[in-house]
Amino acid sequence: MGEFALELNDDQKGVRDWIHGFAADVIRPAAAEWDEREETPWPVIQEAAKIGLYSMDFYAQAFFDPTGLGIPVAMEELFWGDAGIGLSIVGTTLAAVGVLANGTEEQIGTWVPQMFGTPDDVKVAAFCSSEPDAGSDVSAMRTRAVYDEAKDEWVLNGTKTWATNGGIANVHVVVAVVDPELGARGQASFVVPPATAGLSQGQKFKKHGIRASHTAEVVLEDVRIPGSCLLGGKEKLDERMARARERKRTGGERVKNAAMATFEASRPAVGAQAVGIARAAYEVALDYAKTRVQFGRPIIDNQGIAFTIADMRTRIDAARLLVWRASWMAAANKPFTAAEGSMSKLYAGETAKWVTASAMQILGGNGFTREYPVERMHRDAAIYTIFEGTSEIQRLVIARTLSGVPIR
Ligand SMILES: Cc1cc2nc3c(=O)[nH]c(=O)nc-3n(C[C@H](O)[C@H](O)[C@H](O)COP(=O)(O)OP(=O)(O)OC[C@H]3O[C@@H](n4cnc5c(N)ncnc54)[C@H](O)[C@@H]3O)c2cc1C
């Protein structure tokens, strides 16, 4: 376990600077184009793969940094470059975390490399939990997984929505209901291998922000997958379901469901992405406020502007500290007794939205145009109070954890 330190070590600084260079030289110049095209920036993902930034090895190394700071530092720099492209590069990791959190060693070794492909033939992966009637309320999920014992196959049916990389992914990780009687506790995660019959892309969404990242429905019609695609294996699932039935019968302690395990592990990383966007907008605003002259003086000479700049930076630093604390706690296996993971995502997401809106205001009319990047950053930041659990759901989780009361 690494000690918590606010000073990055030399290795971490090296990785940060390396990603910053890629973000500045490759991602930023491409950001406006892919935002307008609203398409996955395959050439940029390929560039990232060529230098080893889009690879299982890179994420494994960052993930196993004993201080916990490997992932948040990487995320902040990538999303400082651009959030839409950033999400196209890291969207695969949500599915990879789904396999890492619930899969066996063998499943991890089989599926995670196929999620990334190779630098000459890059692939992406998708994590499919949300459904049209099951967003914040994952217990309302309807996609069914039925076991065909004779063939040792699972059969999936249902419609997933909002899936990042949905339909264009090589590997889809799908959360489905095995036992509807158990609500969220009756769910399990499955891998749908490449080119499996019955899985198709539904509607592709046209979005307000992060437009370079592909978001779509995924339709599952009699999708047959081998028994080995149940993450964690059948024996573990049967044991978990038996425990859940027993707890239901006796009214015992709650057990975590498969989707929640994935989200919990990824929340501080998502907070770090929001910090990256906020920092990018703050830098543009600071620069602009020092150079834009009105009434014969730079606008930063006005307290109203200067104090906003001061608040922007203060909130960004506070958000980063929350993200780093939660990331360190996760790496050190400290229990999140105050829902510190949710806290970090909540504060960072709200900060990104406020900082990018403030940056637009500081840039005046220019801030409202696509000549400057802050309007894109503001559109991108808006997703950070919605996905991976809305701000309201983060507050619910925090309040429930603090109080022990099942607040609704
Ligand atoms: C661009 C994008 C990418 C996404 N990527 C993925 C992905 O890769 N995989 C995936 O599975 N999902 C993904 N999602 C889905 C995302 O996680 C959901 O949109 C999110 O969980 C909210 O669900 P919902 O949209 O159905 O909103 P709802 O759950 O319908 O919520 C609507 C509003 O009601 C509020 N609300 C709901 N319940 C309560 C309550 N109990 N108390 C107070 N307020 C409440 C919410 O906070 C929100 O403001 C993505 C979404 C988007 C937009």
C-alpha cells in the first residue's frame, strides 16, 4: 500500500507529462473537428494505441499504482485535451472494469485484450447496464438472461440504452436479470463476444456534448453466448443468488449488485475527467481575463472577474483533492465510510459545470462561439452531473452512507 502524498513521484510525473504532450499535440488540434463530425475519432485512438496509451498494459500499470493516483492523473490530462476524444479513448475501460470487478483470471485474460485490439487493428468495448426504464433505478432492469442447461449457453433478450461504444464495440459487457424476484441482487454481468448473432445497434444518439464519443442503444434478440461468458462463473453466481434469497427471506444485510460494483470502482476516475475539463476551461479564462481590455484595463482588474477566477481555481483544487483521496482509499482498500468515491464524483462534476459556465461568461461573446473552446467544454462538462450516477443519486448514496437511513 502506498502512502498518501500530494507530491507525485518521478514516475508519475513522467507519465503525466507524456499524456499531457499527447493531449496538447494530438488531441487538442483534433477536438473541434470530431465534435462537429459526431463520430468516433478512430485515427486518434489509433495514435494513442501506437504510443501505448490505448492499451491494456497502460491501464493495468496505472490501475495498480499503489498510491492510487495513476488513473486520476492520466484521466485529468487526457480530458484536459478534450472530453469527447478522451471518452472515446477511455470508454473501453468501463467495460474492462466490469470484467476486472466480476470476472475470473481466465475471463480477464481472454476478454480484456480483445476489448483493445492491436495498434494496427484497434477495437473498443462497451458496458451496457442502463435501459429505457432503468436509469438511476438499476433494480428496474428488464433484460433477461436465461440459462439453457442442455447447451451450457445463456440466452439474452432486452434493450440497453446510452451505451458508450454500443454497437461499434468488439466486446460488449451486458448486465442482465437472472432472477427477477431478487431485484438488483438478481443481476449478473455477461460478456458478449465479437460478432455474436442477435446483438445489434439501435438508435445512435445526437448529443449536447462529448459528441466524439459514440452513444447508442444495444438491442439483444435471442443472443446466445457460451456458459463461460457469465462473469465470475456459474458456481459463484449460484452461491451469490442463494445468499441473496436467504437475505431476502430473513430481511438481512443488502448485497451489492454487479452494476453497482462496476460504478463504485470507476467514480473517482470519472471525477478526474471532470477536473481535467474544468482545468482546461479555467486556463483559457485566466489567459483571456489578463489580455482582454475593456474600460482601458484588462478585465481581470475588476474584482468581479478576479474573484470568479479565484473561485474557479479553488474549486478545481478542492475537486482534485477529493478525487485523489478517494482514489488512494480505493487502492489502500480503505472502506468508503462517508461514500468518498461518490463525493469526489459529485463535487468534480458540479465543479466542471460551474467552471466551464464561468469561463464562457468571462470570454463574453467569444465564449459563446465555436471560435473558442470553452462552449464545447461547457457542453462536454454537462454530462458529468448525469452519467455514472446523477448528482442527485450521488447525494442519495452519500446521505444514506452517512445516516444509515434508506433515504429515497
Ligand atoms: C452520454 C452518455 C453516456 C452514457 N454511457 C453509459 C454507458 O456506457 N453504460 C451505461 O450503462 N449507461 C450509460 N449512460 C447512462 C447514464 O448512466 C444514465 O443516463 C444515468 O444513470 C441516469 O439515468 P436516466 O438517464 O435514465 O435518468 P433518470 O434515472 O430517469 O433520472 C432523471 C432525473 O431524475 C433524478 N432522479 C431519479 N431518481 C431520483 C431519486 N431517487 N432522488 C432524486 N432524484 C432522482 C435524476 O437525478 C435525474 O435528474 C450514459 C448516459 C449518457 C447520457
